[in-house]
Amino acid sequence: MILHPYIDPVAVRLGPLAIHWYGLTYLAAFALFWYLAMRRTAHLPFARVGWSKRDVEDILFLGVMGVVLGGRFGYCLFYKPAYYAAHPLEVFYLWQGGMSFHGGLLGVIVAML
């Protein structure tokens, strides 16, 4: 039997607010994208591509929206479709948690299109 260590999914609790590890990971990924994209726009000639810092920020915003909304809708569709079909308004209760990677990936693909 393989034993896995228990890791608390909550990194920090501040009263009723709980910051989860996966939220910190998303935040680090978005910050890394922004940092690397800004460095690239500053160092590479984008005259032929036409990207500006504003374009990078727009792409980041759309990507964040795609991850959050796609991840939530993917969770509702792939993991608990019967429950959310009976309670459709709870799909929008983002504070209750529930994200799926494949839903987030599909959300980012749709946002980038």
C-alpha cells in the first residue's frame, strides 16, 4: 500500500478568507506570463507583429477570464452535471470552489480565438 502525505489545500487562513495553494499557483502563472511577455515586447522588434504592452495586458485578461470561467463551467459539466442541471444558478457561485484543468484549458482556447 502506498501512503500519500496529507497536504492541507489551504495555504493561509485570514479569518473567513482561505487562500488555497492552487490559487497561489494560478496567480504565479499569471504574473510569470505578464513578466515574460512584457520583457519580450521590450526587447524584440514587434513592428511586423504589431503587439504592444496593451495587447499583452488584453491577452492576459482574456486568459484569466478563460481559466476561471472555463475551469468552473468544466467542473460543473464534467464532474457534477446532474446537480448543476437541477441548480443552474449555482454554476455562478465561484466562491464555492470547483475548477477543472480541462475546462480551464478549453476556456483559454475559446478566449484566445
